Amino acid sequence: MEKASKQIDKLVKAARRVVIIQPDNPDGDSLGSSLALEQILMELNKDTVMVCGVNIPSYLSYLPGKDRVETEIPNDFDLSILVDTSAISLINNLLAADPSVKHRLSSKPLIILDHHASESSIDFASLRLNVADASATSEVIYRLAKDLNWPMNLAAKNAMAAAILSDTLGLTSPSTSPKTMYVMAELVEGGVSLSALENARRDMMRKSPELVRYKGSLLQRIEYYDNDRIALLTIPWPEIEKYSPSYNPSMLAIDDMRLTTNTIVAVALKQYPEGKITGKIRTNYGYPIAAKLAEAFKGGGHEYASGFKLLGEVDIETLKKEIVNKSMELLDEVI
Ligand SMILES: [Mn+2]
């Protein structure tokens, strides 16, 4: 960490304009980390541009500043910082938008700040600070900022606290360590109000009657396999098109799936045009097999939360069988 932080310090000092990039599956941690870096770099008199290859979902609107996130990499910058992923497939939307994007990113220093256990698949990054025992990328950023004496204003602290709360499910995930708690304690000491953050988040979680009814229809369609140990849900494109702007359909159902009696593995599959299928995987406590399950389908992630993306390689019924079989195999190894 020491050596990487010194290198990061040098790269940031040398830069005038910094692009902060989130993966194509933005979440509370990626957005909170971007907003925190934006504030820190602003205090360091840098120009910043926040970018994400997809629109930031509206459930993250409780984090002020989400509207400043743009969808295209600018032409002119000196340094880019990618947060919360080390997977090339998760910046594909940005890379695919314009063939010159990869050249622009690789011809300037690119720093990855992450906390995912998987290896990096981005071969043109100059530097990767990946702290696998950190609960969130924002925990990595906080430790880095302290290390380098970077200024952290209240907006930066709020963004980091929200990011950590998001990735740790309110400091209750297995990845929540004593270090996470020390970081949170310092953030609260620095003026962050956890109750204000939580109230803002809960307000944003209110759903329209239409979404509540749609959630009901999703729950009706959950398929259970292997004595209910595995729960699968398939979400077709017309529903994604209709409901995604207001809520990620997978997220409407996946917690209820994993809260079913006996269920250990929950997988929500989304079917996009031209055969693209994405999978969101959650496993219950005591069964840290989510990353391994995702890796069997060219994805990755954490022990209990992971995902994958397949591009027209497999039909959905075959895929479902493969997921059930691979899950059973991995569960047998754990038990
Ligand atoms: Mn994260």
C-alpha cells in the first residue's frame, strides 16, 4: 500500500484534469467513491470529470452530485482513475462507444482503485491499488487519503460513508472489518450523520404502486431448484426496458429470493437484445461461493455477491441448467 500510494501521489500531483470512471454496473460504492474523489481532487485544485458508461440508476439519487456523472470520456485529460472494478468487461460501454477511447485511456496514466479479489483484466492500467480486505472502494480511498494527507471535506466524507454503508449493507456484511469500523468512526467524528444518510436513502427506496405490483409479478416467477437451495429468476428485455429507468428489476426480487427458507444461491438473469444475458448472483452467509459461480460464466465478484455477462453465446434454458449444476457442485464442496 505504501509504495502504491506514493506513486498515486506523484501521478495526481502531475495531473491537471482527472477523469473518474465508474464501471458499467454503478452502485452506491462506485458513485460514493467517485463523488469523494471529485471533492478531494477539487480541494487539490484539479479539474475533474466523472464518467460512467451507463446512466446512474435513480435509486442512487440520495447521493448529491449524481447528475454530474457524464456518459463519455472527454478528449482532454491527464490522468484517469477507475473505481470499484478491475474488469475490462465492466468498462465495455465506454470502450465500445468510440474506438479512440481505449487509446485515450491507455496513452495517459490510469489508476485502478478497487477491493475485488479477482485479478485485473485491464492490461493498460499504470497502477492498481486493490485492497481485497477492504469492505468498499471508499474504504480504500479513505485510507489512501489519510496516508497522503489529502483534504477531505464534509461532502467527501458523506460520500465515502454512504459508499461503505452501501457495500456493507449497513456495516453488516462479512467484509465489514474492524478497520471498516475505525474508518466509519472517523467519518462520524468528522461530521457525518449516519441517520441523515440512512433517512435520505430510505426515502429514495420508496417505490411507485406500479413498481410494487411489478415486484409481486417477479416474486411469482421465481423458480426453485435442488430442494429450494437455488432460486432463479429470468427477466426479459421488455421488462428491463420498461422498469430499469426507475428500478433495477433484479434488485426488486433478489433479496426476497435469498430470504426464502432453504435457499442459498439466488441468481437473477436479465435477457437483452441479440442474446446478451447478464446474471446477478447472491449467496447466503456461510456459503462464500458467489465469485466462483460467476467465474464459471466469465464473470467475477465477491464471496457473497457477484455477476457475469454473456454475449449471445448460450440459450437461456441451457444457461439455467448450467447455473443449477454448477451451484450444486460448489455447494457440495462447501458442505
Ligand atoms: Mn464496491
